[in-house]
Amino acid sequence: MQPSFGDWRRLVLVAVAASLVVGAGAAITGGQSGQPSGDAVLNDTRDRYADAESLVTTAEVTVGNATANETSTVEFAAAGNQSRTVVTATNATYRAGVNESIAWYVGPNRTAAWDRNASVGPPGNASMPTDLANRSLDDRENVTVEYLRSSSDDGTDAHVVEVTHDGDDGRATLWIAQSDSRLLRIEMTDGTNRTTVDYRDTQFNVSVHNSTFDPPSDRIAVTSVDRYDSFAAVQANTTLDLPELDATFREASVLTRASETTVAQQYRDAGDNVTVISTTSDREFGSDNATAVTVNGHDANVTTVRDRTVVYWEDDGVRTAVVVDASEDRAVEVARRLDE
């Protein structure tokens, strides 16, 4: 059982952001006299991470069930709106990051880099955080939080809090340091699979050099990212024949990497955010559940990626993708309106 890169990223985000915090509809179980409620402990932890200007941590993540277990080491660093994650698994290492200009991913057999403002997600649809205050997997509603006990299993005084999700078998137990509200350990189960995250050496508000968030230069070489405020300007500054949408043009960017060019145009159309991407790279936009459609004579596909719909096709060595914060029908309608 080998968890996907996307699975690891989601686990890291749970860990780093203390995302299993109480939602608006949570039921709160208070503690004995003199001890805090589970809600108070989790809120302190959430605020500790959200308020940090920078964060560096390392964790051992183990995912298992009755028949198999896999353990990986996760290193995470963040400062402001930049982040980097390194996952070292049994037979492979995965790296992903976001700096001021680009988001990037490096795996054993694949690399990718794209304009961070036009990102529809790295390979495997993994989540890519962009700021310290918003690194969370879910703010779940309808959960119950219970303060279990105080503990010092490894010599660190900790609050132990349990979070259960109403209506399913989801359960998480969190060990949180009493001294500074940092996460020490999380154990999660859905009734079949079990995940354990053990943290080592978490540091807040430390100096993190900007180069930390750059992709490894031996795997990804990004020449430039240039931005433009009109369609005419971006078309004049690229050799690609760009499609245009009859909608409100917001901005565009051109990312040049070695012999590859990626152009991302941002539009606003009838209240929806629309991104039109044209690229000569081998970037994949699809997923296993994509549906075949026809767009202006092109054999295309449409799929949903993290609540965004992507319509994509390839023609004469150029991949085109239309990304819309709307339904698949709406995204196809927008794609068919492109003036090519």
C-alpha cells in the first residue's frame, strides 16, 4: 500500500495547519474543573500556526491498515506566502513548493512548474498552500471535540484532544504541547485505515532564506515570469497563437522554462473566474474520470480538479486548458466561446 503524493500532501496540511479544528456547528465537550475545553485547546493551536510569520517542521507519517504500513519523512517550511514540502518515502522522494512567482513539483519521473496565480494544482491534484493563514485541509462542521487528558508520554506536557465526525467513523486524537500549543502527534482513523503523524523540531518565526522555496535548478530551470495587463500585450510578447475570450481581461503571465512556454490568461465572465492556459510543455491537466467533449473542432476532455472545472485539449504541439470556477457544462460553454 503506497499512498499517493496527493495523500501525503493532504496529511501534511492537516498536520501543519491543525485543520481538524471546530467548525461552526461543532458540539463542545468541556473538561473537569481547571482544565481547558477541547475547543479552547484546538483554537489556541490553530491561532499559533495561523499567526506565525514562518514555520519549519519535520514529521514521520505512517499510513497503514490491517495488512500493510508505509512510513515517510515529511519536511515542511513556510514563510509568508511561500512554502516547500519534501516527502521521502521508501523508494522515492517528492518535492513541491510555491515561491513568489511559480508553483513547482519534482518527482522521480516527472517535474512541473507553472505560474502560481494560474495554478490548477500540481500532478496528482495535490493541494498547494499559498499562505500561512490558510493552510488547512478542511474546517469541518458537525464534529464533536473532547478533552481526554493531560499527558507527558515523551517528557513534554501535552493536552490530548479527540475529534470525532458525526455520522461516520472518522476520529482523530491530537497531542498538543501545553507550553506553546504546537502539535506533537496526531493519530487519525476512518475505521479501516490509520494515520499517525509524529512531529520533530517544530520552529516558529525563524529565518527562512528565500532560496528555500526555489525549485532544484538541476531539475527545473525557470527563465522568467512576465505579466501583462492586456491581451494585445501578452500576444505581442509570445510566439504562441493565443486564444481570446470575449470577457473582462484581468491579466496574463508568460512563464518561460528552457524551451517551454506557458501563457496563463485571467478573465472574469458573468461572475466566474476563468483561466485560459496555453503551453508547449507536457503538463497533464486530466484525471481518470475525465469526460470526452468537442470544443471548436478539437477532441477535448472535461474534468473537475479541486472544485474547479478544467476543459483541455492538444493541437499542433500546444496544450490548451480552460479553467472555470463553475460546473462542467458552464466550463464547456466558455471553452467553446474562445476565439482561436
